[in-house]
Amino acid sequence: MVVRSHLALLEEVDLRSASFTRDPYPTYEILREHDPVHHSRELGMWLVTRHDLVLEVLTDGRRFGKRWPAGTEPAGEGDTGAGLPASMLETDPPDHTRLRRLVAPFFTPPAVARLAPRVEQIVDELLADLDGRTELDVVADFALPLPIRVVTDLLGLPAADHDRFRHWTEAYVRSFDVTQGPEVREAGARAHQALADYFEVVVRERRATPAADRPQDMLSDLVGAHEDRDVLTEPELVSMCILLLFAGYETTFSMIANGIRLLLRDEDARRIVLEQPDRRKAACDEIMRYESPVQRVGYITQVETELGGVALRPGDVVLAGLGAANRDPAVFADPERLDLTRNAAKHLALGRGIHYCIGGPLALLEGSIAIPAFLQRFPALELVSDEPAWAPTSAHRRLTHLPVRVQGGVAATGPHAEESGGGRSGEDGVAAEARTLLAPFASAPDPRDAYRALGAARLLAPSWPRELGGRGLGRVEDCQVLEALVAADVPDTLYVTTVQVVGDVLLRWGPEHLRTRLLPALAAGEAFASVLFSEPAAGSDLASISTSGVFEADGTVTIDGTKCWSVATPWATHALCAFRDAGSTAGRYRDLCLAVVPLSAPGVEIVALPTVQPETLHEIRLRGVVVPQENLVGGRGDAWTIISGSISSERTGFDYLGRARRWLDALAAVSGPDTVRSLEDRFRGAQALARRGAVLADARGAQDTDAAVVKLVCSELAQDVAQRASELVAVSTDTPDGPLRVLHHAWREAPGLTMSAGASEVLVDLAASALPDSALESW
Amino acid sequence: MTSAVHDDVATGVRRLVEEELAVAGVTSGDAAVAALASLGLLDCERPEAVGGLGLGLAAGIEVFVALGRLGVDSTPAQAVVAALDALAGVPDHGDVVAALRSGALPCAFGEPASSDHAGLLAGPDGTVRLVGTTVDESAREPAGWHARRCLRSAAFLAGAADGAYQHAVRQARERQVGGAPLLAKQLVADRLVRTLADVRVAWSACHAAARAHDAGRLVDDAGPAALRLAGATAGAATRGLVQLGGARALTDLSPAWSWHRLVQVELERTREWR
């Protein structure tokens, strides 16, 4: 077809786009047909999508391998980030052969078959824990715990560490995706380092145990290989443990979760799995073909060669598109259909060649036991939403959660809400759930109970990872919660400071102990945070900050100074405080540090400052406040970089949209809908703009210009609505009831509406400094 | 292609039209119809079941965004696409559909039909008629037809606004005043940033409404609302371009003149739709 061929040739495939992550298959179809060895200019890599060509890459070790040919290695490559050698996943023969031989005996078909009773036992235990539930998350409650328990059993690791493994491996695996930004790669490196530290201790402890007393598990065998047979160095041993841990469950849990989702949508397929036990493993093959958990695997071209008519040079990176190959109609008839009766043995979901997934048979065993057992235990389940919550990566087909409910039961959790059209129509999922949860707290002056209600449903910070109290969703959902808070007239500034500012900074730059302890408390509504940046003599000019911190030899820092214009601080338990390193002379910006200060610490005094607005501002006096240096966020002198890099996260526009919506409704009630039509049109446009901004920010991170434009539009809209209110409503010191009370609030809020995180003039200046050539080209 | 239209396809359609029409040197509305026909894009919105490409409205409106950005009159193309849209509910007129799709049967809104020119009449009673060709019976307007034609026009205006914005930014960067680019003047920069914001708002409203349409959730008023927004934006953007260009922009020596005229014609043509 003319259009498709042109699209393939002209369109740079954006592997980072949210739409590609949601549904990569139409793009695969175009590429397979017209550009099967596609060069991504953005990544500088080749994406291979046709089955025969992918197979070539996977199996021809002479032409495609895992190591860089001499002279082609990019700067910064060469180790795994934790000082460890490459795992067998990343090595070529002969190292690969030596390493694979060590663990291969554990994964032979007879060895795997012997694990079946244990897998069945774990499945039964997990299902027993779910008895009586009418709503659950298939990912968190079943698909994820099963393979983690199986692989930690195999390795001989303690069950108490499951949550840590999951957290680390999620971050580590996500960093494999070459399309992810530095933030994700850094998080992956941190997680990998944590895994390496963990296994170094485990190996040391195991080696301290006499060989005869060691448990009979894979770890003992590998330690023996290191000690007795001298075929495995200690760093290689640690590297192998890490590989076995993440490879042991990542693919399996996705296959189980994807499979359950697909079968809940397809009654015929479900019947095959339930009624034909001999087809269960083949069904798992088809599920992996249809939604391949690993969508692409990177290889490095070793020699001058040609692939699909394209000339490749040594060092060229080739992404073998497993997910694309598995939908190739040249190999699989009607490939876009899930067909559990087909022979899908030619699928490449587990790779091929020497890097064929060694744990593949175990994955199939787990899937063939777990999926039918789950469906038998819950025969009347339904998906809460048809819109799957895919993790924000196109390298994996990984669900972050899969809410289901027993038919006739109560709704469980919300899905990814669609970016929708005009007005308030089409809002569902998280937005609707948040509105329901917030209804009892409407107009509550103290928002904390409302936040706790959201926190209990993991909805206060839905974009945060599950282990930190969120749902692993996106910025769109965070914004929907914010919009719902404002719509319910629940004070939102504490939410903005707690989740969007402090939470965002801690997620990206926080030390591990604050990430793992404070963030879950913030997400649950058990702790709250405010921001201490501005000062009386400096305003919001960070370069003029005079609050100082003395780094003491005992590992503490003593902070003195005065902060101001702080909102919601009396409700907060912690604050993110910017101060100047008293011992540094690096410069006005490079002296600045950030630390989390408990507001209950001695020396903290909070003084209210009356304002013309409904909301009170505060001055915070810090007199010799001592905090541990481990509360430092980033390193000494990193504050400027962190604050500059995070401020766009706050400029979503949704707080203003929520206000504008509430005030427009009140205006329409008082003066009739015809009087606000042009404002309604602007509201639709601003809402579409903010949603688009959130979708793009999810896909490629918040961009300063984009965020500034969104906030400019939304805050000025809210201000104009408030202005219209003051024109139509008689201002009175008596607080009227109903819509008039809402409009009275609008009038009082109007003066401060464009101020937070930059007034209009600042936003215009920011956008003007990087004015794009076209308004739409990157939008 | 799945029924779910996604951004990559929409962006690809826009780029395809822009590149192909630029290469072909298309400057008139009629030439645009011919070029779109050769690309197979005149019938790209409608479902495959009725012979369209099934790309949906979110991709379809990008054809008109592209025409707007190029500054090419979209009236003839809008008429053909709207006629095809109207015929989705009229069986047994494959010959007319084929003629429309190939660009061989030009259309006009509300104009008297001649033997070689079909007239598309949208009546106040919700009927749409193609007259002057083999289809002359009344057909009930397909659901959402008016909203879709509003969105195509809105997309065209959003595209034209972006075209005007691009010219304005270029001019503000190139033109020197007092030894510095015009863009260094804060009031000029302020105006351009606000135009940037308005263009994005207008396009986002079109895009969101089209996506809602493709998901079966279009709100009735979303099409006219997007058209009102895009119309106001395009009018302001082209006025701003003329003002930035000074006296020269009041003449045909400057492209500002043609942008302004293009937008004013479209605003006048769609006055009753809003």
C-alpha cells in the first residue's frame, strides 16, 4: 500500500514513543514489509524485524556476537557498572561455553521436571493467600511472586529478601533498554551495584560454611565450582548469581501475566488451557509468541557483512526484534491472532543459538502450571479494563499491574486512563477511582485524611513503583489524581510539594535509605513534605540563598537560616531544604546543597504569614538544626542541578485545570452556560494540551519549554476564569453558600495563580530562550 | 493496521504529505487533491471495511495539518474527504466512491453542481446530498459527520497557524533591529511564545477530539469547539505575522499576506459551522 511504504521510508520509528510502547505491532508490520533492517538515526542502531533475518542474527555467531570487535568499543563500555565481568548473557565463546556448562545441569528437561511438585506447591500457596478476594492485581499478587520464589528456592536465597530482589532487578532490567535515558541507566547501575553487594555477602557467608554443611542448591554448587574446580572466578560467580536471579523470573512473570490477560479476553482459548492439559506447554509457547516478554535483544556486528541487503560494519549494533519476528506472516499464519491450537515452536521469544534462554524449560513449566491453576481457582474473573498497563519501555512486554475482579464484585484498581477528548468525558480508571475515594473529603480544610485514603489504594503517587507504594503507572495518572484533588476542593499544595517536588527529587536523586523508608511513607499519606527553597532576601533566586550548613566531623550537618513563602508546612513532617555549604568556595551555584530535614528537629520554628489568599504562607526559621549527612540529596554542591532538573515535574498544569473546572461549573450555574462558552473552549484546549504534555513527559521526560508552555496556558486560564468570576459576582466579606462560595474562593485565589514554580513572565522567558522553529514538530 | 490509530502513523501521514507535496511543488488546492489521490490518502480515514485505509480520524486530520503548514488551500480536499465520509452510509455507489478517491470527481460545498463537478449539500435537517453526479438521493448524515468536517478544518487552521508561527520565528531571528535580532526584544519574544502555546493548544484539542472519535467517545460539541479555538489561534497568528513583518507584510512581496488571506478565507467558509 502506497501510504504504508512511504511511512516506513519516511518515518523515523520512535522506539521511545508512548504509542509504540502501547502497541508496537503495526510499526513492526510496516518495517517487516518495507524496511526489515531499519536504521534508527536516533539510536544509531539497526532494528531487525523479519523472522529469517532475526534468526540469522541470533544463530550466526561469526557475524553477530556480544563483544565489541577490536577498535569499535564505545567509551564507557567494558564492564557492567559494578566492577564485575560480563555475565554469560553478554559473552561469546569460549567464556560463554565455560559459564553455561556450569549451570546447564540445573536446567535440563529431567532436572526441570523434578521441580514440578515444588512449583505446584508454591502456586497452591499463593492461590490460598488469595482466597476470598473479589479483586486483585494478577501481577503483584500472583505472577510476580511465583517465579521469584522458584528462582530463590533454586539459588537458596532467603524468602525475606524477595521484595528487595524485585526492586533491584526491575530497575536493572529496565536499564537494558537502549532507548531509556540516563536517569534509568543510572538507576539500573545503582540496582546492579546493590545486587553485587548483596551477592558478595551471600557468597562470603556460603564460603565460610564447611562444604559438607552447605545446603544442596545451585549457589553451593557454583561456590564449589569456584573453590574446587577453579573454573569460576569470584566476580564471575557474583555476576552469574545476578544473572540467574533476574533471568529466572523476568520472562516468566511476564509470560504468566500476559497469558492470564489474554485468556481472560478469549473464552475459546481459556477453554483450551483448562480442558486440554496436554496443550498447556504449547499454549505457553503461543502466548510467548504473541506477546514476547523480551521484544528485542542487542547484538554487535563482528565482521563486514550484509543482512537483508543492508551492509553492516564491525561494531554496528543490531537489535534482533524478537517480538516483531514472532508476528511474521511468512512463518506464522494469521500472526495477529492468538491461536492456542497452532504449533508456535518457531517462535524466538526465548532466543536461539548459543544464547537461547537456558531457563526456558523452567519458564514453560511454571507457566503451564500457574496459568491454568489460576483460571481454575477464579473461574468468573473479569479484567477491570481493556487497556493494559504496559511498563514504560518498548524493550519488554511487561505489565506493571493487571487488576481483575470477580464478576459481580466491587471494582479493584484503575487502569491507564486514555488520553481523551474534550470536556470531562472519557475520564476513567485512575481519575474515576480518585474521585470516588475523595468524595467523602470534599472541601475538607485539612487534606491529610484524603491523602491517606488515596495512599491506602496506592493512588497518592500512582507513578511510583509498587514497592514504594505506587502502582508503577505514569505521570498522566499522577496528574489525574491532582486534578481530582482540586476538583474535590481538597487542598492540593501539600500533594504538589510531597509527591511532585520532594517525592520526585527523592525518586531520582535520593539516598537509598530515604528512598526505601521515606518514599513509602509519603506514598501512604503517613508522612508529608514541604519545600524550603525561598528566602526573605533572595525570593526564589537560588543563587542568593544565605541559609548555611556546616558539615561536622561527626557525620552531621548544622543548618542555620530563614526560609519563607512555604506552603502547607504545619502539616508536613519533613522538608527538602536548600542551603549553602559553609565550607565551600566553589561558587554561588556550586556551593548549594539539598537535605531532607525532619520538621520535628530541635531548632525548627514555623511562623504563619497572613496573605490575601485563602492559603497561608509560612516563614521557617532554622536555628542550629542538626541533620545526619546521610540525609543529603545528591552530593555536596548538587542542589542547583537537581532543582533545575526537577522543576518541570511540577509544571503539569493540572492543578490549575482542576481549579478552572470547578470555577467554570460554578460560573455556569450562576450566570448560565452561554456566558462562559469561550472559556469552556479554552478549557478543552488547555486540558488537551496538559494531557498531551503528560503523555510526552512520560515518554521522554519533562522538557523545560514544554512544561513552561503548559503551565503558562493553564495558570492563565485559571486566572481568567477567576477574573470573570470577580466581574460577575459581587465580592463580599461574608462567605456565601453554594456556587457563590466557590466563586468567592476563585476571586481570593486569583492574585497568586501564576506564581508557583515561576510566574508567567518567568515562563515566557524560559520558553523564549529555547523557542522551537515549529510549534508542532516535536509536540 | 490495527484500528487503534497511534501517534507514529499520524505523524508519518503529516510528514508524508508535507514531503511529497513540497517535492511536487504543489501550491493550489486542486493540485493538492491530485497529489493526495496519488498517495492514496483521500480515503485514509474510513474503515477498511468500506474501502478506506482505516487509519482513523487522528491520522486523517494530519493531512489537513500538513496542508495548513504548507499554506496550500485545503477546501477541495476537505470537500472530497467529506463526500467520501457522507457516502459511507450510502450503499451501491462504488463508481462515485472510486471517482472521488482517485481525485477525478472534484467536489464543492454548497455550490451548484455541473456535469463534471459534484456538489455536496449539507442540509439543516441533517441530510447530506451529493448532486450533479449519480448520487442524488438524500442520505441521512452519518453520525459525527459534522464534527469530523469541523475537525478537518480545525486541523487545517492549526497547521496554518503553525506555518505562520514558523515564518514569524524565522523573521524574528533573521531581522536585525539596532544590531540585535528582533527576537531579543522581550515583547516580540512574549508574543511568539504565546503563539507557540496557542498553536499547541489548538492542535492538542483537535488531536484529543480525533482520538476520542476513534475510540468511539467523541463529544458532539468537540468538533465545533476545536474549530473555534483553532480559528481564533490562526487568526491571531497570521495577524501577528503581518504586524511583525511591517508594511511589507501588507503586500504580496511578503508571505505574510498569503497566510493571512488563506486563514481568512477558511474562517469565512466555516463561519456557520462554529
